Amino acid sequence: MLHALEKTLMPLAEKLGKNKILIAIRDGFLITTPLIIVASLFLLFNNFPIPHWVEFWNGILGSQWQSWFANVSRSVFNLVGFLSCFGTAYAYGRQLDTDAIQAAGVAIVAFIILTPTDLVLKGGTSIVGLDTEYLGTNGIFLGLVVALVAVQLYAFAAKRGWTIKMPDGVPPAVADSFAALIPSGLVMIVFFFVRIFVGMTSFGTVHNFIFEILQTPLKGAGNTLFAQVIYGLACTLFWSFGINGPAVANSVFGPITKVLTMENLDAFQAGKTLPNIFTDPFSNFFTNFGGGGSTLSLIIVMILFCKSQRIKQLGKLSLIPGIFGINEPIIFGLPIVLNPIILIPFNLVPLMNLLISTAVTKLGIIPYTNGVALPWTTPVGFSGYLSTGSWVAAVYQILLLILGCLVYYPFIKILDNNYLKEEADATDKKDETDDISFDDISFDDL
Amino acid sequence: MKVIFILDQIQAGFGGKERGDLPLGGKKLAIGAVDMFTNFLPAVDATVLATLYCGDDTFMADPQTVTNKLVAMCHKLAPDVVICGPAFNYEKYGMLCATVATALEAHGLPAVAAMSQECEAAISEYRNQVTIVKMPKKGGIGLTDALQKILTLAAMKVKKEDTSAFAAANCY
């Protein structure tokens, strides 16, 4: 069965893994993610889930302190669509082997060309400015679409050598700056017409158009338990064959989860009701503990209940990395990859966590996640508290971790008993230990 | 055929990158990542004679001594072939695999190394001296294929078949 599964999944992983557009979107988010994490910390400080927090700091820093912090979080969150456009355009430029930074530059110009720049103030006067409504979360998908189209056009023109030729003797730096002229001009002219054309339709702006026909339906499809089950299974199933599952699954789900997460962040920042369950923090901190497959539960069982030397020792060595979400030592050291016994709970536990966490959230026992982008290495307990502001969520995480141990237990015991038998056999058969000692070995033995 | 595997600390199940100082050791068993090969061993009629392991930093600190000791131990245990890998994209482990495999073959023991293209230094230094099977990096696509190719090449070497066509297609 494993073999059949692998035969179906491999080509899929290969297709997704080699698709330049998906790679560009994924790598583009890698550029924005650190910015979101740092800004999240500022937002978290502004809204720390402790009673009288704000009053406490008002007393020390004065009442304006929240605006200091808000300005940092706004500089990222309210521009996240714009930043996604930049990141994706740069990454796509790299993929297409063209001048990436120039391509990214013209892509953000194209994005702004599509954005309304006349703001009507309350009194009826109008000023030139940018409404962050267009540049933030609502602009993520538009940012991606613009980045891909603009860079494609740019690379098309650049590859055909549509440049202005400089006479001999012009320094290369000067000549290079003109190399981008016609490709950039092509992009800007195309978006100039796109804006005019869409302006004549009932959508009014390209922002509205993409938001309604792409972002809203895709977000709706991703914000369902069914989609999350597919996502979760993809993450672990691919790992079963040694393929980095989240890397494959995120290439499809990444933009959607990003939108869901950012919507919660926006609401959190504005002090409104949090709209979505299935955010990044939810899937990072309430479906998996200690890395993909929720292997922290496995490590705990290995340490507490396994008897074979190898498993016990590996468990102990893997505990500290596991607490911080790193499970490389057991993925290959146990191993989990291509291990038909451990693969069962490896796939089941995250699925179980997902179903229970969804139910528990829907029942209101734990709050919705605030969307704050904590580093994925944040340990269990802390992550639950910080991502929801609720101690109950932290305690719930621990309970879920223990439940995971129960599921892993029978499977790792099978492996443990096999290893114990092997270790005993090896000792019996050779009437010596199965350890090989290098103490007495030297090159002179050759 | 009787096979010895040579692993680093991660593949052998002795922890992560932070455990690179693991001293040389071994078990007369298939341990750690060798279990990934379990289902493919019967196809080439292979049994695991032993798994030797060494921390990647231990190797890098004194490559010559570690290589000598591993070669000497392999001679003592007398396998039909030694598999140095799979090293994925672990560069230090890749260097260990290429170095030791080259030394083993120089001393008359068939050996196969395997690593992903990220281990550039090892590949460029040793590709002409020993067969290094192409494999995906950690989390990359095509692991099971690569594992089977490693075993196929090992079996060909044991039977003293001509490996040049196979190596041209599957090695660096």
C-alpha cells in the first residue's frame, strides 16, 4: 500500500516542487515572514494578555506609548499585500533568471498603478495618498497576481533584448540602467491600460475584482475543516516518503493561510472579534507539537516507556530539540521515514489534534488564535498562551500532548520490542555484546 | 551479500547537529537510517553485517585517523561491500562518506557513497575517484529511488559487473 501511495504522491510532489510560480510565491513569503514575526512581537507587547497591562505601562511611559508600538506593527501588517507583491516579484525574477530587484521594483509600481491614490476626506476635500485598506491583507492576492504578471512581462521583454543600445564608450553602469527601460515601460503601460479597463467595469478597481473573484472564494475554501484535513494529511504523508510535506502543501495552501492569519491579526490589532479558526498559529501550535507528526508526544513515550537502549537514548537526545519543534534527529535516526509502523501514528496524531482542536475552539473552550506570528520554535504551553491570550489554551495543549502519547504508545512499543529482541539476539548469537569498539583498532591492522 | 553501513550521528540515531562530537562506534545490527533500506534489501539479497557511525565533527577534526580506523574496522569485519551514506545534504557527513569510500576502495573493499548535490566540496573532490550515487536533499523528492540505486550499485560491485553505464546515469 505504501508503494502505491508513493507512486501517486511522488509525481504530485515533483510537479508542485518544480513549479516556478509556486516556488516564487513560497519564497516570496519567506521574505515577508521575518518582518511579520518581528512586527507581531510589537503588537503582542501592545496587547499583552495580562489584566492592567496597558495601565501599568501608561504609568511608566505615558499614555502615548501604545502608538509607538502600533506604528511598527502597522508598518508591516497594513502593508502586507504590498510586501507580498515585492517579495514574490523578487523571488519570481530570480526564478526567471532576470534582473530580480529591477523586476520587483516595477512590480510594486504596477501594484500602486492599480491602487486608488485619491483619498476623499470627510469634509469632501480630496488629497493624494494611499489607503492601507488596499495595501494590507485585502491586497495579498492582488499582490501575488501583479507580481507574477509584471515579472513575466518584464522577463519576456528583457529576454528578447528589447533594450536601448548605448553608443560605444558609455560606461557599463550607465548602459545597464537603460537595459531595464523598455521592459519596465512595457509593464507600466500594460498596467496603465488594465486599470483603465477594469475602471469601466462594475468592479471599479482591480483590487475589488481580485478580492471578489479570487481571494474571497479561495479563502472560503481554505477556511474549512475539510481543506485543513487535506493540508494536514499532505504534510505528514509526504514526510512518510522522506519528502518535506509542509514545503509541498504550503506551496498550495500558503497564500490562503496567510490571508486567514492576517485577517485575525488585523482584527486583533483593531480590537475586533477574531474571524477565523484555521490560521498559521492554529496549525503550528494546536495540531502539531514538536514538529511534523506531533513527534514530541512520541519522544515522551520513548523516554518514559521504552526499554531498548537505542530508542531510550534517542528519545533523551531528541527531547530538547523536540521542545523547540525540531524533529530531525528522530525523522532519520529512529527512523520515521519509510517506517511502516511509526508512520501510522505519525499521520494519525496530527489529524486527531486537528479535529479535537477545531471542536474545542468551536465550543468556545479555547479562544480563536490572534494571528500573532510567533516563531515556530516557541515551546508548547507558551505558544498556546501567547497565540490566544488564554491559560486554558496552554493547559489544553499539554492535555493534547498527553493524548498524543497514548496514540503513539502501542506503535513505538512494537518497534521497541523488535529492537529489544534484536539487541538480545545479537548478544546471544555472538556470545558478546553487539557493540563494535574502535578502542583497539589501528591502521596497522591492515 | 553482507553490507556495512557508515552513518553520522543524525542518521545513526544519536541526536542532531549539536551531537557532532560523537566518537567512532558501531553495532552489529541495522540501526537508525539503515532501517529505511529494510524493504529493499531482499531484492539484492543483502544482509546488514554492521552499522558503523561517527559524529561529523569528530571526522572533520581528524579525517585521516577516522578514515584509517573505519577502513581498518571494515577489513576486520570483512563485508562484501560498504555503503557510506545516505548523506542527504549534510556537507560534513558527505565529506566523510566520499573520503572513506575512496579509501576503502583503495584498500580493495568495494564501496558506494551517496549524497545530494549540496555536498559540493565532497563531490568535486572525489567524484572521479569513487562512485557517488545522486540522491535528494533532506525532504527532497526521490528518496526511495535513490536508496534502491545505492543497493543496486553495491550489488553490481560485489558481482564485479561493469558499473560504468550505471554510474554514468546515476552518479556524479
